[in-house]
Amino acid sequence: MFNQGHQGGHNFLMNGGPNHPRYNVHMGLGKQFQQHNQQHQNHQSHHPQPDHGPHNVHAANFQNHQHSLSGGLAPQYQHNHGQNGTPHGAHSALANAPNDHWKWQLQAYQAALEARTPHHHARNTAHAKSAVLATVTNGSKKEAEKDDAQRPTARASTRQDWLCIDFGAQGLKAISPAIFEYTFLDKVYFNYNKISQIPPRIGQLRNLTYLDLSCNQISEIPPEIGMLSNLRELLLFDNPISTLPYEMGLLYSLEILGIEGCPLDEGLKSLIVERGTAELIGYLREHCPGPDPPAERDWIVVDETPETGDDQYKFSVLSYNILCDVFANSSHYGYTAQQALTWEHRKETILDELRARKADIICLQECNAEAYNEDFRPALAHLDYKGLYWPRSRSRTMNEKEARLVDGCATFYKSSRYVLLDKQLIDYANLAINRPDMKGEHDIFNRVMPRDHIGTITFLEERATGIRLIVVNTHLFWDPAYADVKLVQGAILMEQLAKLAEKYAKWPACTDKEVYRFANGDKDGEEEAQEPIIRAAPSVEYSSGGQIPLILCGDYNSIPGSPIYQLFTRGALPSSHPDFANRSYGSFTRDGMTHPLTVKSSYSSIGELSFTNYTPNYVAPIDYIFYSPNALQVTALLGEVDKAYLQRVPGFPNHHFPSDHLALLAEFFVKGKKNG
């Protein structure tokens, strides 16, 4: 609902911000655009362009409106409304509109000029414009969403009985800071006031879909406007705005940008007049310089270990959903510049991070076969890594060319430190349909079998100490409508892991694991010299699978406290859990889910990260490095992303973060060593 008396309880104090000249579009764009109007694709944006056909647009039809608005404006910007509030010549401009979206722009402009009574929109909730919006796209053209995006979506928010505020025609000179605390707001009207500045805190209202700032004295839009990723309509009519911040290119959901009556740079105006809002937003996005690089993520020391001779018992693990190339497109990430979505840029940024972190073990999710074979395996081989890879099971039904693009899980380990003892694929759907207790269960065939997610298990032995280690790498299904499927996948993983752990406890000793190192001999005239031999220790013996150090990396698409999180960390989940939704999954829904392993999230020691997945509509921790606390101790963790940086970035990927997920890095110390 609209709150008609809401402003009475607030002091409307000025909350301005510094100017940001580097974020303004250069005034030379108009001439540049006119020179290249027939070859617009040669601009740097390279984004798909809707075809509206040729237009004969004359700037004279859309400028020199004379209106009256007081307060510190440039002398050439003067208003002179007619008695009915409509600018002279507006009707003729409407008749000469070159296309439907600009015709709507002029109609909406006239409507905005007539909305000069207090709380006009609150009193006229059935605004006539809504009927027009049902048929006019304003030049926007969006790709259809793909079903298999594998990306989590925002959960239903807590009920809020009012979502709109109308401050129209209240004589306001500034916006109260208190308004920015109402982050749930969907629509806000500030039209017909005397506001001259929009505070940078406008970026906090990230749920806004409609913002009306028409008929004020605003000359500059803050870059933080780009944080309003859900914004669909932004009305700036009749303000002395001559340019727009590049960050408006982040408004990928914007369908309507009202700029008539503003002395906007002719190049920018030509884009929106001739091609629509989407084209202007695309231009700004592709030319946006992006934020400054963030500060380095902190390395958080969780626990100091004994100093003398214990470094050899420390090891580090990195887990990273790198965003498969087939999903990295503007349909899913409309706020990201095309250059930042290219695989060439993203793979180099990913490799830079892997090189910098120097983890002993690396687990990647959403890595396709092509990226593994052509990019990661050869690049990491130079850094002493060996790897193993499995794609999702659908690849078995495809030809070679298509199968190379299917994502899967890749695990790398330092070959000079570890020797591979065994590797296993956990095909969740195949294991589910072949379980005796699930024979004939319709839910298995209708819900679990079509989901081809996998897990992998790598069994390693450290050469120098003989300590053995089980490493899991997995990616579980994301869709909240299939929470039961995710539970079945998680339960099968833990069930298979427990069986393999018992098998590995009886694994024979490894006798061939000595390694010789040689100097590089890179310098001219330098001879290669043999370095000391890495002498192998006897294999450590384990009386049970639960004693073997265990690491579980992956994208679990589950937040802390979720059923999957509970199943892993508590070892059980009752059959009555609502996520089963009365479906039948054999003993899982008859007796409940259990497993004998003790695991814990490595980041639980610092209360988990605030997020591992960061997009405009979903921010949450869903990736984990679980470990066995009876055998391992967390000593250090890679911390949060710089919060100041996030104030200007609505979502990943971008130029600095090549995936919508964060890389996790944990350092461990092996407890209870017992050589055999």
C-alpha cells in the first residue's frame, strides 16, 4: 500500500555525496554516435541489439522544451510550462514520435507533468500507464531463461504489508536518510519536489522495481544507482541531468528510463530515442570502467599449532565453482560486461587465483572437459599438479563435441607431495535407481533420475608422512522445488563415502612413492643439480574408515542449517522432514537418513562466510569445505570480500571475480599421527 503520511515522522536532512566526474559519459558521444549511426556494432559494447528498423530522428523534435524550475541550474536550462502543465510543442512531438517506445516516453512525460498534486500516485493506484506497459517493450529485448542454469534463486521474503511510499509534491528539498532503512520497498515516488541531490545510499534499496524522481532539481545521478538491479522503471523526467553514470549499465532489468525534459547529452539521447532503453543501458554497461580492485581477502588464523617440526602435517585445500562457460552469458548475467564474461578473460583470472593461493589440493566444480584438458590441466601441470576429472553423466549420451562442453568436477593435487591410491565416481541418479529399496519408486524415476549430478572421491597418501586423505568433490542440484532430490543426492554421497572409507582403512601399504627433485637450470651456463631426495615414510595404518582424514569440497546449494547441512554435520535427518514432501525414497523416507561419519564445516569456526554465491537476487553461503574434526584441525581460512567494494558491485561475475561463486581456502593440521 501507499503510506500517505509517512514523511511527517522524519526530518528530511540533506545527505549528499561527493561528485564522481570519472563516472560521467563524455559529451563527445553525440558526435561520435552520429558518425557511426549506421555501424553501431563497431562500438565496444558488442551486445545483441534489437532491430527496430531505420529511423529518421531529428534532434529538434526532442529538445528545447521550456519549463520552469528554480534552484541553482545552468542558465540555459529554464522551464516554461503551459497553463495545463504540458510543455509547448509536446503534442506535436508526440505526433511525430519515430517509434512506439518513444511515443510511450512522451505520453509518460505528459502524465508526469500532470502528477503535481500531493500523493498523486497513492490516490491513483490504477495508473493508466500500466495498461500501456503490458504491450510496449520500450525497445528492450531479453533472452529467454534457460532451464539448466544451475543457479540458486532468491527465497520468498518475509511478508511485508506495504511496499510503496509516495512522497510526491511534498516540497521536499532533500531525501531523509531514514528512507534507506526500508530496504524492502518496491516502489518509491519523489516526483514534483525540490530535491537537488540523490544520496549514494540509494543503492541500499535493492528491491526497488520503480523509482520516480521526475520534476526535481537533480543534476547528477550517483553511481550507486547501479546497485538497484531489480529496477524496471526509472523516471527522471524534467531534471537538469546532462549525463548519466556508466554504472547505470548495471541495471539489466530496466525496461523504462524516462529522460524527456532533461538536457541529456545528444549521443545518449539518440541511443534511447532510436533504439530504446535496453540499447542505452547496454552501451553504458559495455563502456563502464568498473570499480577499483578490491582489497585482498584476509587470511584468518584460526588456531596456532605447535611450532617445532609440524609444518609437514599442514596442508591447504581450495574449493571453487568456476561457472561453466555455457552458463556465462548475458541472459543469466545481464549486469556483467561481455568482455568479463568471455572464457579467455575468466580462465586467466581463475588461473591467477589458483597460482596465488598455492593450495595443496584444488577442487573445481562446473569445469567442462574442454576447460580441463585445454586450460587447467596443462597450466597447473607446470605448478606440480596432477588432476582427475569426471563430467556429469549426460555426457555419455552425447557426441564428443557436445560432451566436451558438459560441466563436471575436477580435482588437482600436488604430485610431489601426494600419490594417488584410488579414485571413484559417485553417479547419484544411477546409484539411486539401482538401490534394492527404491525399485519401482516413481519419485526416483520422475525426480532423481533426470538430474545427472555427480560426486568424485580421491584417495591420496602423503609421500613424506604416509598420512592418507580422502577428498570429495561434488555439486548438488540447486532447484528449491527439488529439495528432496538434493537430499537423496547428499544421502547417497555420505552412504558411498562411508563404505569406501572402510575399504580404504584396509588398503595395502604404498611402497613406491619416493620422489627426486632437480633444479630448474634456467640460467645460462647453469647445470642441473640433484636436490635432496624426498624420502617416503611408511603408510599410516587406520583401524576404521572414520579415522582417515576426510575433506568434502563442493557447491552444495544449501545454506547453513539447511537439511543437507544438518545431514552432513549431525549425521542424521528424520524421515518426517518436510523437504521429502511425502515422497517415497525407500529406506530414506521410511527410516530416515543416517551416516556414521563425523564432519564439520571448516568455516563454522568463524560463523561461516556471509556469502559464497553473490548475484543481485541471491546472496548466501552455499559452498563448503567440510572436514573430519577427529582427524583434522582448521588452522587458517581465506576471509570475506572487501565490504566497501561490494557497495558498488551488485553481483558477480565481473572483471575481478570470474564466477558468481567465491573460492574457499582452508588450511588444516593433521591430528593423531600413528606410523605403521
